[in-house]
Amino acid sequence: MVKSKIKHTFDGKTVEIVKDYLYDHAGRLTSVSQKNGTDPVTTLATLHYNEIGQLIQKKLHVSGNNALQTVNYYPFGAIVESTTYSNSTDNKYRYNGKELQKELELQWSDHGARMLNFTMSRWTTPDPLAEKYYSLSPYAYVANNPMNFIDPDGREIWIYYEDEDGNEQKMPYTANMQYKGNDFVSTTVNFLNAAYNNGGAKMMDVLIGSSNSFNMVNQIPTYNGSPVDALQFDPTTGGGGNIYAKLLLNSNISDFAKVEGVAHELFHGFQHEKGQGGASVFNEVEASVFGYSVAQNWGFQNVFSGARSGTSFGTDTPNGQIFEKAFFNMVNGNKFSSRDFIDAVNTFQTGSAKGTSRFYQNHPLRSPNQTRLLLPQFYPLIK
Ligand SMILES: [Zn+2]
């Protein structure tokens, strides 16, 4: 058994969190438990391996010893990004049972009045709300072209869906809108509102106010040609992009994971909007910290009110412990810590449960266009 001690300061009080890492005879991590101040011991994670020693499932626990999330792994090591809730209390969302309509991808990538953006490099993508956030973001663009501020067809997050007659429809999302009707639209609106009201507002206002379109689409993404049960941001060439969001209708996924996933993928959209898009460890750490923080804010309001225990994201290695400590320091810290961010980026591929998959091994730590940190402007992340 290995112990790690991390001191967290919440509301001026310092709490010592002691984590116990349990290993099996083969030296593999099998469970992580936590003692948080005077609280009882809580199981954070349990890990399961197949007969040849590959990690096939990792369950994350937050509240008591009930499983909050389960992460499954493909045989070749990539994470099936879905997380299933084994303690489901809520079945209000259901599959709509419709076939994936691949031919509709063409329509989804049609950006109508925004063709102007196809002639622009993403580096010059204007941000109509940049002035509003000037005092908050030292990275806001100051050379906006006012000609690009006016584009009523682009200034939204759009939700694409199929109506009762099978016709493709789209609906603009505005902050805290109320909607009843189509399952996919109402579910997506609920989760966008959840992200908006739990720390996502400042970031989402930029996407809503952008002259690029960000679209929530009722599709499942694919990886290596196979469908992946996940939410995923997919940039479009002219700016903006699609978030594959059919997973939101899956009642086997926890609402916590859905809020986290929506905030995470929107943050990838925000990175793209700021000219910093592209898969890299740098972007993945930022989006992961942001998404998890929003979900944790949401969780305080809903399921785990008052609870501030964290899940275990690190592996059973020294780097895994460095990653996990850095990750939760960033989530819970009052200020952005460059030191923790650098630690998390440097240990992500070897030490995080997600990063050790082949998918992330193929990505660079940072791409040349990713020159600025976008996360610091949103601190503190835990509201
Ligand atoms: Zn991501």
C-alpha cells in the first residue's frame, strides 16, 4: 500500500487528504481510497484487469462507496470515453432509437451565411465579445474587425435535430433558454444550461457570440472507423465546429459525466475559436480541468452538496500521483498554478488514466499554434 498526503485549502481551512493506493500481487493498482480530514474513508476508484493484465475497467467513486463513473478500455488500450453510472437514480433521458443518418453530415457542415470565414485564417477569427472580457482576459483580441461583428446567422450555438417527419431542423441555443419538445433538443438544452450556470458562462458566451457556428449534433463520433460512445468536438475548416452529442440521450451515462463532457468539449470549441485548436496534451489538460470543475460545481448544487472529494485520475505510478495531485490542485485552487499545469502536462501521457491510451500517445505535448494559456482567465474554477 502506498500513501499520498495532499493538503488542500478550502475557504481558508486546510484539510489533509490521505490517499491509500492498493496493489495486487502483480504490482497493479486495484483501488484508491481517501481519508479527507475527519470524514470517513471513501473509496475513490477500483480498477479491473483482464487475464493478460490489460486494464479493462476503471470505476471512479465520489459519494460514499457508490460508483460514480466507469471508464472502459478498448483491447488496444484506448479509452472508451463513455462513463457509465452504476448507481443511476434518474432515467428521464432515453434513447430516441433513431438510426445514425450519415448523409446528413453534409448539411451539418453547411454554414450558410458564414462563407466569409472560409477566406480567413483562424488566427484572425474575430471574437465579438472580446471587448466585454477585455478586463478579464489579457489574451483577448484587440484588433477586431467591426465588419465581422454583424452576422446574425452565426452568433449562436445551434442544436441540430430531426423532427417528427424526419426533416433536419436546427434551433439556436441562448443562455438559460427553456425548451419542451424534441428529446435531443430538450436534453441538450438542459446540459448546456447546466454547464452555463456552473462556471461555463464566460466561456460559452464567447461561443454564443462568435461569428462562427458551434453545433450540437445528434451523432456518435467514430475512432479508427468504429463508433465511440463519447462526446466529441470536431472542428470545421471555416471556423467553429460540431459537438457530437448523441451520448446525452444515453441513460446509462451519469448526469455528472454528461455535464463534464459538455463543458470539456465546449472548451475544445473555445480553444479552436481562439486559434489554439488541435489535439494535444496541452489542450487536453486545459479542457479536462475545466470540464471537471464545471461538473463539480454542478454536483455541489445537485448530488453531492457540500462534498469536495475528488476522483482519482492518476495511474499506479509515481507520475500518476504527480498528475492527480496537479490536476486536483488546478481544479480546487483559487489561482491558476503554472507549476501544477506544467506537472500535469508532463505527466499526462505516462501518469493519467486517460493519457496512457494509445490515442493520446500519438498527440504532441503542445502544437505550435498553442502559444497561450486559455484556462487562467476562468479562475477560480470552483465557485
Ligand atoms: Zn478532450
